[in-house]
Amino acid sequence: MKWLKKQHRALWQFYRADLGEWLLMTAAAFLVICLLAFGVGVINKNLPEVIINYFNQLLQANNVVSDDGGINLPALLGNNLRASAFSVLYGFLPFIYLTALALGTNALVLGVFAAYFINSGASLTVYFAGILPHGVFELSALLLAFALGLLLCKRTTQYVRKNTKGMMKPLLCNIARCFVMHIVPLLVIASVVETYVTPWVINLFL
């Protein structure tokens, strides 16, 4: 128990000292890209259909959507865990901030989905009903992963350029804490909610 409390204290100190700033910037960038994608999708009505078809193909390829249209919970959780892990691991590549590409892709999909609803004459209420129940947890986990990846890239770049000693080990320990103690539980909850709660909520508005 004392060990767990120690880990929590170290993690919150990491948030205050390092990750908090990156998390705010990540959330702001995600929102801006999402809104831009929504605007472009409303203007160019063909774009949402192309992206949604591609997104559905990815889900089917990963066995997230079953043959009867339901959601495969283990496949969904595994897909989200891999996406989050890679978003962090991209940070080991210095200079290029590859995690930003994952951030932009996810924001683009959300914005385009909203545009698709508008273009098809559907209410955005249905869109939010299909996003918010699990999105509160899933987006929180993804934003944490994006912020970790971007911070890791900055520190990796600093290490490569200046060979700064003693900073990578504490950072990697904090990243591991954040992933295990916050990101994984959030994704587990999100997957359960998306599988069992979100479809029920959507049906209330149809």
C-alpha cells in the first residue's frame, strides 16, 4: 500500500512539473484540428465518406467489429492499447515528433465523423451520444499518450543533441507509471462502455 501511494505521489509530481503543460498543448491542438476537419468535411462532402470507409476497413481488419455488427471487446481493447503504446513509443525517434501524426489522425477522424452527420442530415445529438459515453475515458487516455510521446521526443532529442545525463531514466519510469496506472485503466473502462453502454445510449436518440 505504501508503495502504491509512493507511485501516485511521484506520478502527480510528474504531472505538475512536466506533463501538465504538454497535456494542455495536446488537448488544444486536438480540438483545433478536430474543428478544422469538421469545417473541411462540411465544405467538401466527399471527404467524410472516403475517410469513414477507410476507418471502417481498419476496424474490420483488426476484428474490432464482428460479423453481426457488434463490437469485439478484447479486439477493441487490444487495438486501443496498441495505438496508445505506439503513440508513446514514437517519442523515441528524435526530432520528428511522429506522435503528432497520431494526434492529428485521431482528431481528423472525429471532426470528419461530425461533418458526416451534418452532411447526411442527422442530428449531432446522435453523434455525441455515440462518442461521449466512452470518449470521456478513451480520449483522456489518448491525450495522455500523445502528451507522453511528445514529451519523450523532446527529451530524446535533447539527449541526442546535448548528451544530457540522468534525465531519461526518471522520465521513462514516470511514463511507465502513467501508462500502467492511468492509461490502461481508462482504456479498459472505455472499451467496456463502448461495447455495452454506447449502443444503448445511441438507441435512445434514434
